[in-house]
Amino acid sequence: MKAAKGFLLLLVGMVAFGCASAPTRKGTIEPAERPVSEFVKPDVKYVIDAYDPLESINRRIYKFNALFDKYIYLPVVSAYEFVTPVPVQEMVSNFFNNLHEVRSLVNSVLQLKGGKACITGTRMFVNTTLGIGGLFDAATGIGIPKQNEDFGQTLGFYGLGPGAYIVLPIFGPSSVRDTGGLVFDLATYDLMVNEIIQSGLDLNRGEESVLTWGSTILDAIDTRHQQSFRYYETGSPFEYELIRALYLRSREILVQN
Amino acid sequence: MKKLVFVVLLSCFTSLAWAQDKPYEYPIVNPYEATVVGTPDLYKAPLPEKIRVETLDMTVFGDRVVPEVFWYWDTFRYSLAYQRSKAPLIFIVAGTGAGYNAANMILLQKVFFKAGFHVINLSSPTYGNFIVNASTTQVPGNIVDDARDLYRVMELVWYQVKERIDVSEFYLTGYSLGGAQSAFIAKLDDEKHVFNFKKVFLINPPVSLYTSVSILDTMLAENLPGGPDHFNEFFDAMMQKFSKLYKKMGAVDFNGDFLYDVYKVEPLDEDILKALIGLSFRLSSSNMIFTSDVVTNSGYVVPKNLVLTTPDSTTDYFKVCARTSFVDYFNQMFYPYFQGRESGVTKQGLIAGVSLTSIEDYLRRTKKIWLVTNEDDLILAPGEVDYLREVFGSRAKIYPNGGHCGNMLYKENVDYMIDFFKG
């Protein structure tokens, strides 16, 4: 895990600081015909406004993520989709989704949302038993819909604002609050999975570490497999702004619900 | 010959009988709703889940340098769906601001693939990737130039794929602006004869590009509650509304019929629908104007000679573009550009040049171009439907409702289109 983090930091460093110097164009810079100073009003609140003090680094990481997606993540996911029969892909997704529902369960409890906690608890029980260890999403089939709570929302529920917008390497759009939430949720999940692996199964250390790494990698592949987002498919040169606005607004709504 | 006459007569009678017996059943009668919602899945022509399709790329101009800030548009991209045996090849030209992989383009590709054609999807010349890589002037909107650029791209694409696919004959289609461009491309092809397009099908084209963009500009200007300074409130209200409906409706699939489900639960007011259509168009034109401005160093929104790179914020430029109508672009960037290029260019001349009226004689004469539009297509000004009906005569099919391209994928529309190409 440490090695992975080190590698990640190195990559981020390369992207954020190691870029070539900006190209230059001959000629002096002249004001635009429709200048920002005239057409952007300081007293108007714009949909695409955001508290984004790290914007230049965020934009580099956004580009890094797009490149990582194109050259590493998506090819791996495509290979996975090519070799794995579709029903198995679905079982893998169901399996990890079921494990990750611990996130909704914990955070529904933390927000004292009894209804959501019950629904999620029931879902996990039904899917683990009837759904054979989570391979099938039996709960949705019988009308128990999936809930969506995480620690970022819990913090928001107790009044914490999102803080600065952050683009995380590989994970993508986030905020200071939601990054904290992500760390908490991943830690909870790790705790649970490690518990299952260490006490629930009779394995030696080597086998345990293989299983931990294997499940982490498969989880990462499945996560991307389940997302339909593709970088720059909006066709907009303002995609960074669009995604930022959409992320922040949708989080706001999720916190309210 | 006799047989042909008989077949033509027979098909006329059957289509007449058809028209009288069966009313048009596309379910959405309000043109604004139709334009926003499109065709609900239940009414869509059945389409395959997956088809044999590849994204391909190529260099159009060898000496062109792509600015770093557009690094993701490093090469010209298009897609090819191919048959394993000999089949016609159809090119599809996207509408304003749409790429080869836009949702409607993917669906149209499936329609034609299912009908047994090879299909090549091309981005609109108003789309960033096209402006950067394949446009000669990089100032989009002049249909004559844009059609020439599209034709060049088609030739290069054909050169790239012809070893791989077995083609019997060539067809062409396009929707919205892509429809109007298709008519100009067909005319060009009649001079150059590279493809000798056998059949060309225009879907909801504008008659006058200038009139249509003015209508769309106005739709936003007049329907945003409180004016553009209050767009933030409008956006918040819309987000809240959708989120409430989303909760109310329980589990819905965002990718499928979400908008149609919303429309059934709680139809949106007409002024909001108009604002949404205007907004979608404004986003397209903002993308186009910014891209064109950066690559031509015109100094329109971005200061002249300023070089943008990845870490630079573009948020303020986006705000300016969002306040720039297509008509502003036409008057302040497009018109001066063409004035500088050729002497004696007038605004009226340019406006007339980007209209189907400028090739009216050709459109009357040619027998290979057919057209489909709707009585209530909102990008057409009063009288323009009649104009199309008069110019195209029996080659025009005018549906009573469907708004702008809303019914494009409705079963009956798709059947009509495929019958035209196969007939």
C-alpha cells in the first residue's frame, strides 16, 4: 500500500510541477474585443463560480487523470471486459457494491437516518444471504432501493461546507470535506474487509496479502467498469468548469437528502 | 420503364392510403417538449445494443499545430461502423456543436448499421475537434466553406478505410445544421464526382442559418427568468426541481427516459423549455466561439497573442462566451473575418450565402436529395416550411409534430428514412 502511495505522489508531482515551460507567441498581448473586465460582472453569481484556489494544480491533475484513463485505466478495464463473461462482470459489480454498502450503513447511522440505515442493513442482509454472498442484487429486485450516503455527506449534514474544490489523482472531482470523507470511508471499508479476510477465512499471511491486493485491484477495475464517464466526451473546452459545477451542485443536493 | 412507373404509382397510392388511414403517432405534441425530450424508448425504433464500430483518427493538415490547451483534440477523430460484406456506405454529418460520438449520432449510426450499411460518423464543423483539426478557416458557420472542409475530410476518410470495406454505393445524411451542409456537399459532389452520392437525406435542416440561430438566441434571451444575470438562481431551481422529482419517482434510470419520466410526472412550463433549448444552443456556441478564437488568435474573447496552457483558468472566458450570442459572433467575429478575406463581402450577402435559398435552383433540379422536417420545427421561421414543401415537392416529407429533431428516432420516421435509402 505504501509503495502505491509513493508511486501516486511521484506521478502527481510530475504532473503538477514537471511540465514544460509555456510556449510563447510573438507580439504584445492586446485586450480582447469582448474583454473579461467588461463582460464579467463582479456582483453577479455565476453557476460556474467555485472556490477553487488550487485551480492550476487541479487542472494539471485533471489532465493527468484523462491521460491515466486513456493509457492505463481504460485499457485495463477493456481487457477485463474482453476476458470476463458479462454475467460474471455483473456478479463482480454486485459483490463489491454489496461490500461498499457498509459506507451507506455507517453514514446513515451517523446522521441518525434510521430509515436509510434499516433499508441499507436489510439490503446487505438480503444480498449476502439470498444474493449468495452479494453476487446477486436480490434486494433491488424485491423493491429495496439502494441508498447513497458517505462521510462527506455526513460532515455536510452536520454543517461543514465543502471547502476548496480538489481534483484528486485517479479518484477525480472532490473537495476538502469530501476528501476527508473519502479517507474515512476507505478506512472503514478496509477495516471491514480485513476483518473478513483475517478472521472469516482460514488463510496464511501470504494468502491474505494476495487476497487483499487482488480484491483492491479488482475493485478498482470494477469501479471504472461501472462508470460511463469518458474524459472530453462533453466536446466542450470548458469541461473542467462544467464538471466542477456539476460535482459541487450534486454534492450539495446529496447532502440535503 | 413501365414497371418503374407502376411501382412509383403503387407506392404513391399506398403512401397516400397510409397517410389517410394511420394518423401520425409520435406522442409529444408540444414542439418544445419534443425537442427537449426526444423520442421515448417505447416509441424508438428498436436498435441493437452493440454494433461493430471503431473510432479512427487521421491528420487532415500536415502542418497544423494544435495548441497545448487543446491537447485532447490532438488529431481528427471519426467513427466507422462496418459490415463484413459488400454494402452501401453512408456518411452522417452531426448537428451544431455535436461530435461524431454525440448521443444522437450513435443512435443514427445504429439505425443505418442495422439497415445493413457501412456508416461513417463525422463531427460538425462547429465542433471543437473539427475546428482545430479539419477546418480551413477555423471560423465556422460559412456553410460553403464548411461543406468543402467536410468533403475534404470525407475523401481522406474514404482513402483511409477503402481497403477495409467493400462499398457498393455512397449515401449522405445529416440532421439540423448537418442537414443543410449535406445539401451543399451533394452539390459539390456533383461537380467533383468523388462519391457520386446516389441518395441524400436532410433531417430538419435550417432554411436560413442566420434566421435559425437568431430564433435560438432569442429563446434564451426572452425566457430566462430575471435575465441572464439571474441564471444562477434559475440553475439552482432546476437542480432542486430535478432532485425532488428524482426522489418522488423513486429509482429511475438517468441514462434512459429520465426526461420523459419527468415530463409525465410534471410537465415543465413552456418558457422553461424554451430557456433550456436556448441554453443548450448557447453552450454549443460558447464552445465553438472559444475554440475558434483561441486557434485563430482573433482576440475576440481571449486577449490577442495570449497563449493559454493547461493550468490556466478559462472560467472568465466561459462567462464571456456565455453572454455572447451567435448573432454577436456573426457580426463581430465571423463577418469581419470574411470581410478581410474577400473584398466586397456584405452582411446580407453572407447571410444569403449560408441559406438553402442560395442553392435553390440546384435543390429544385436534383432528384437525389430528399428532406424530412416538422410542421412545428422551432428553428424554422413562418413560411419556411411552405418554402421547403414548395422547393422539394414530393421529395419533402413534413410531419405534423416533432419539434426540432425530437422525432428523428421515432419508429415511423426511421422506417421512412430506411425505405428511402433502400427503395
